[in-house]
Amino acid sequence: MKDSLQPAAANSLPTIRRLDYTPPSHQIPTMALHFELGLESTLVTSEFAYISQTGQPVDLVLDGDELVFVRAWLNGQALAVGDLQVSEQQLVLPAALAGIEGRLTVQTRLNPTANTELMGLYASRGGLYTQCESQGFRRITYCLDRPDVLSIYTVTLRGKASEFPTLLSNGNLIKQVTEGEHLVCTWHDPFPKPSYLFALVAADLQCIEETVTSASGAQKLLQVYTKAQDIGRADFALQSLKRAVFWDEKRFGLELDLERFMIVAVPDFNSGAMENKGLNLFNTKYVLADPQTATDRDHELVEAVIGHEYFHNWTGNRITCRDWFQLTLKEGLTVFRDQEFTADILAHGLPTAQAASARAVKRIDDVRTLRAHQFPEDAGPMAHPIRPAEYQEIRNFYTATVYEKGAEVIRMLQTLLGIDGFRKGMDLYFARHDGSAATCEDFVSSILDANDRGDLFEAFMRWYATPGTPLVRVSDQFDPSTGQYSLTFEQHLSSKSPQQAPLPIPMVLGFLTPSGELLRSAPLPSQLLLTEQTTTVSFQLDTADQQQLAGRAPVPSLLRGFSAPVLLDYPYSIEQLQTLAQFDSDAFNRWDACQRLIMGHLLAKPAVEGQAVAKSLVSILLDDQLSPGFKTQCWQLPSEAVVAEAWAQQGCAIDPQAIRLKTMALSRVLAQAGQTALQALDASLDQATSQSYSPDASSVGRRALGHLAQSLVNLLDDSDGRRAQLLARYQACNNMTARMAHLSGLIALGDGQGQYAQQALDDFAQRFADNMLAMDKWFTVQITTTRLSDPEGQNTAAIVETLLADPRYDIANPNRVRSVLGAFFAGNLAGFHQANGRGYQLWARELGRLDQRNGQLAARLARSLDRWRAYEPGRKAGMQTAIAQLAGGNKRSADMTEVCERLLKENC
């Protein structure tokens, strides 16, 4: 289709290409920074040594971004204005002055309060904070702002003690003095680091801390800083940090290398957290947690994100990226590490079967995320390899592909080499590259060389160059007269991929009889490595297995544990899926069989009756050998986004209202089929208030299953008596997980005759009026909950408009913006995609407003229309108009310009 509407500023941004990389002209071995701190005026003095890398005098070209230049000195001598080429975006010291090496001092003046981008040095709730990844340091001072320039930093912070009693920066505190009304602190980081890892904090904060002993016997100080009113909710974060420190020592032999490690909770923060060396800055959402204000999911995310940022100390900081195209080198690897950390913590101390179940629940969660976010990205206009070949604005490539798919690529290496082999590879990676800026090739070659598998290098690197989700199509043949069984695997890469050579795909597999017994013939493999476009393998089943089969074909359990990030196409029959759902020894595939049955019903491919789905799920619900957490995963329907993507993959135009009605109808079938067991689970919630709260895996699973049962029982009973019961549970509960489940249930059921839902909403708003994170939940739950009286979401846009007009909505706070706009655009498919286009009009209007102050956040939210071409013509036209309207606005950010251009680009 040829687009009639194109962005007004098409091709307005320069394209940066990976193959154009050139080394830096200079290195900067040392950097001394001095800050005279103020909320509206901060004077920055940077002094650094530089050395030409060519051995000849060349221009020293420094990056800047909206900087106000004050003055400069070269080797202690003041420079005249005419000696330099200076603008807001660049400072050039000519080669004739620069020589081969020297020492340059530059002063700039900043207004942190005016910095609404929250990039560089900015003000938040009376404090000063930084965010420098990827190119924020150039908003503080003129610099070589690239990751392959590593410097040793010494930082002096000077501010009024009454305003900024806490002054923090990277590394170790080496001096603290009081000069009249000012506090002066000097910090030194002994490890060379790129500019994106610089950080400072100047605020009125409190701290909890604990000293731990490392594996080598050294004492390490761990600290968590928050606002005074939040310090009581910081202990879980501190304990999570301790667990991360000890886990990295045990699993990878990596110790904390500084005297102290600090975490600071920041109220206004664009992303989740930032791994600045020794001084991690966090969105408050991923630090503050206690039973009354944080859900089970919040607790899990706090621990995972703290682990992620701590693990960056080695995979990201000690070894950083040569250039930003290598982003997955640190992010994919560290996501994999935090996933392994969470799985190990969940399984710790449990019996073998329960530990396996806990690990499976984590793996299922990760794959749900991948399928809901990364698979659609791979299919849309922003598709790119885990190492992009080019970009216009690097901030647009902090994506699910780089992070989550990148983690899956790392996981494949562990699957191929084993846990011990992967550890050997990691040891070699650190031995070769510690203290340097590395590439993805450096990592992969280290892992493979350590295991004498260098023969896989060229093929495995194709994963770093291949966009799109590979499809593996599988067929099989069985000759019951001879016991000969064969499998044929065909891999198909996306047509968007510039390279079409086959990928190495680990295929973990098993084989069952139709009645559920595991086949154990010696020739049957547990793992294959697919390296060709077509691979056929044949096996001769032994006599015992042939007898078990009794002439029936084996049931293959394919891609066990989701051993590769691919789409799997095998023509499973309903009976085969039921066998896998009930008997497969691989817990992930048991869950996946349930998902395939559910999708078969929703998509009619294969045509699965609702009762067939219910038969398998009820069997799982009644199986006492399965954990509550695993049962909950099996009963949770795929998200509407996942169903929509599957719809599109079949070549059907996405119809969000039809998806909503189909999923609700299936939920009712399941509720009726499992009514007795579900009602018993639901009734147990009336006694839940007497139980103490714990975020351990078993307790989390029990709560999740009970609340799932409650939501299904609501479909069978929408009486005022039921509403009163939920309101009583809401009022009596002792933790936020239960409170949100009951509140959501009341909103779904509606007010009835007693204003039950409104009573709970009013109580929540009053109870948590001073808690920003809790109030984010209050906003979101009203948008994302499907109301039984309005299943197609016709009134959702009006609800959103009301919440945007609420005085508690704050466009300056990214969490609050995401709680409303993010929830609407991505969390309520049917409500957002109304045929009248009201959602799209709101999308263009609000993102236009947001882009004026925070382009990074606005561009991320704009990605909610990545798959606009997959919808039916009416909605597609409405989205196209909205994108063009947004693209044509005045003074669009670079982030938004690139996103809109790619969304409207033809042939995507």
C-alpha cells in the first residue's frame, strides 16, 4: 500500500551506521569535575587531560547539547573567545592550539529546573540528579561523549548543606568538609569509565545501610537512599542488593570492587534504573516496597531490577561497549543474568519438584514478556537485529529486541555449552576484556573459544545481524511396522532480514506416547542444533518404546524450555496438545500446550472447542502435585496483545473488540467448568487477612491462584451480594496485592445499587493520597480493568479524559504519565482501538504535548502504534492520520521524528 500521508520532516535526521565506526581522535585518561550546585543555576568546571591518538596534532572536537559556555583555559592559560569554535552543541579546540596532548578546563552553566527532558543534570522534587546514558553527559559539559573513551573521575560537589545535605557521586568518598553554609564532598572512582556512567546526587535524603563481607574477606558498605517519608519502604531493596552481591560471587565469581555500593530512589525518572559505577539511580518504583504499598509483582521487579543494575558492575561497567550499536553486549547479557538470578532466588531452599516449578514460572513470565512485546516489534516497522546496523536516535533502540531477545541469544549459548561451559566462557571474557570497551564479537568468541567451539562463531554471529522472528516448521513421519521415526525441521527467516543464511538453533526436545509415557529409546536425542535451512533426523525406536506406542505415532515435545527465540509451527492435534498439557515432564512445554489449546480456540487453528480447553485446564487445577503459581500461569489467558499478534500472523486484520469478546466468552466457559474448585479457592480469600505477608514463591503463587479464582467467580455472580463481599475483602485485606485484586474486581462488576466500586476507589485515593506509586496504581486500574457492563471498552476514552483532567495527573512525572497514557495505549486494546478513532485523537494530542517537554518518553509511548498496518482499514486510516498529525507538529524531538518516520515509511 502506498501511504498518502507522510511525515512533514521526512529524512530530517542523519543516519548513523555501525560500519562507519572510527576510533576516537583523543583519549581522556583523567577527568576532574567541580559543581557549584543550585536548582536553577549550577556552575560546572571540568578539567581533563587529553592525548591525540594519531600522534599528530588534530582538532579536539567536543560534544555538547544545549550548553551555556562560560570560559575555558588551556594548560592553565585563559583562552579568548576567538581561540575556540563554540556553540550549544559543540566546542572545537583547533589542532594548532591543542597540540598532541594537553589539559583543557571548561566552565558551563546549567539550569537543572528547566531540564524537563530528565537527561543530563535535572531537578526533581527539590533534589538534583543525573541521567547520562546514552548521551546525557554532553548536557553537563563539553566532552568526548562516547563509550570508548574511558577516564578516571574525581568529582567535587559543593552545595548549601540546608538544601543538599546529601552529596553523592561515583566511587569512594575521599573528602568531606563544611565551608560556612556549604557542604563540600569529593568522590574518586579508581576505575576508568565512559562518560555515560557518571552520576551525581544532591538532595535531602535518608539512608539505610549494611556492611557485608565479600568472598575475599573485604568489608563492603551497601546503602539505599530515599526521601525521608519513604525510608521505611527501603529494606526490601537493601536485602535484594545483598542477595545480588552474594549471587554474583557464587554464580560467576564476581566481587564488588568498590568500598561501597549506593542505590538512590529518584521520584522523576525516565527509565527503570541506571547502573552508574557505584551509584545506581533508580526509579522509585523499583526501590520502594512493603506489603501495604507494593504488590507481589512489585516485589519481584524490585529484586530483579536491583539485581540487573548491580550485575552491570561487571557486564557493562568493567567491560563496556565500544559503540552504541553494541548495546546488547551489556544489556542482553545482563538481562540474562538477572533472569537467572531471579530463578535461583525463587527456587532457593525448595524441594526439587517445587524448585523446578518455581523456575518454570519465571521462565514462563519471561517468555510471556517476549511474545507480548518483542515478537510484535520484530514484525513491525521498528524491527531490527539485536545489534542494529544503523540508527538516527540511539535512545529509540533501548528496545525489547536489544534487551529481551538479546537475553535469549545469550541463553542459547548456555543451552549449547551447559552452565559450566558458559561460566568458563565468562571467565575468559573477563580475562581478555576487563577494563576495555568491547564488541559483541569479543563476547561470542570468548564464550566459544573457552569451550573449543570456535567453529560456531560465524554462524552464531548471524543472530546479531538478523531482524525478525525466525519460524521453525516441523513435520514428522512414523512407520509403526518398523519403528522408524523421523523429524524434519525447516527454518524460515523474515523477509526483512538482509541476511538469509540459516541460524544455529538449539532445539531441546522429548517424546511421549499419546497416553503420556516418556519414550526412552537410546537414539532419541534430548537436544539438536539446527544449522541448515532444512534438517532431517531419523531414529529407530527400541522394542520397549514400540510396545508402549502400540502402533501410534510419538508425540514430540519441541522447543522445551523455549530453547530458542523462534516461532514453532508443528501441526499438533487437539489430542496431542492435551497429552502434553497433562503429562509433559517439561513444565514450560506443559504450559505452552495449554496456551496452544487456548489460542486454537481463539483463532480456530486448530478449531478447539472451549470444553476441550477446559478439560485440560481443570485437570491441571485439580493436580495436587503442581504448585499454585504454575496452575495460575496455565489458567491465565494470553494477553490481548499476544492474541492480536497471532491474529496478524494468520493474515487477518486485527479486530480488538472481537478479541475481547472471544477471550471473555472463553473465560466464562472456564469459570463454569472449574466452578467447584474455583469457588473453594475464592472462599479461601475470606480467611486470607489472618495470614502474614511473605513475598516467597509459594505464598505469591497461592495469592495469585486465589485472586485468579476470584476474577472468574465474578463472571458467574455479578450480584450486589458479591459486590459487598469484595468490598469487605478490600476493607479487611493486609497487603497491596489483595487490595488491587479486590479493587479491580469491584471495578469490573460495577457500582451496583451501593456504589461499591466508587466506595473502594474513594477509600484508596484517601488512604494513599501521599504515596505517588500507589496512586499510579489507582490511575491504571481504572483504565485497564474490563468492565462487565462495557466489555468492548466504549467508555474507556472518556474515563481517560477524566483522569487526565484530575489535578493529581502530572505530566512532569514519567511514572504518572505511564500510569495513564501507557495504560491506555498498551493496556486496554479494545478501549484504545475504538472504531470512532477517539483513542487515536487522544494519542496524537497528548503525545504532542509530552514531546514538547520529554521527547524520550513521548517517543517510547508512540511505539504503541507500531502495528497499525495490521488492523482493519477503518482503524488503520485513523491511526495513519494520527501519526501524520503528530509527525507534522512544530519542534518535534529527534526521538519522535525518527519513530514517526519509521511508522509511516512504506513497505514496513
